[in-house]
Amino acid sequence: MARKDDILKSFLNHELLTSKYELKDSDIPVTVREALNSQIPIIKAIALIVEGLDVTTPVTDTVLRQQVTQYLNEAI
């Protein structure tokens, strides 16, 4: 399992997220790639953040914030 997949899993298994968004174990993807294709907005938003920060040339905070905000505005 890749480092970014471990990071994603640690975020998605956090008690606050699982209780607030009622995430079941079956909802939680194994890889970032799967999470980016998720129909659950919080999962995809976290995957966008993890993917953006764990690349050879990380995106800036501003660009990452714009990407996540744009996705969430479209998803809702």
C-alpha cells in the first residue's frame, strides 16, 4: 500500500468523520484512486487533498483550496 493510501485511510477512519458522516467500513476505499471516484463528497474531498499534497511537486495551499472548494460547490 502506498504512503498516500495509508494517509487517506487514517483520515477516513477517524472517529469524527465516521460518526458525523455515518461512514461504514464498506464505504471507505482502500486507495486514493478509488476515493477520487467515490460518490461520497467528503471522501472525494479528502482524496483531493491527499493527492495534491503527496506528489513530487506539491500544489500550493491556495490552488488546493480552490480545487476542493470548486469540487464541493459542484457536488452540492
